[in-house]
Amino acid sequence: MKTLIFIFMFIGSSAGSYVPVLWGADLFSMSSVFWGAVGGFVGIWAGWKMAQILGIE
């Protein structure tokens, strides 16, 4: 379960950090840090839900 959550957290934070680049901001900006944190939390939630659906403990 932990591994699945960490994988989803990594993917979510990576995708979230890249979002500001789409509107022309720098990859190392404060908005990138903010969206990376948001993506990480969404990834943790998605990994937890996926583990519940799959029945992984």
C-alpha cells in the first residue's frame, strides 16, 4: 500500500510542478512549488483510494 501511495505521490507532484510551465512560468518558481504540493496531496489521495479499490493493505 505504501509503495502505491508513494508512486502516485511522485507522479502527482511531478505533474503539479509542471503545470505552471504551461502558462509560461518558470519550472523553479513559487507557483511550481505550490502546484507540486497540491499535486502531491492529490497523488496521496488517489493512491490511497486506488489501494482501497484493489484491496491492498
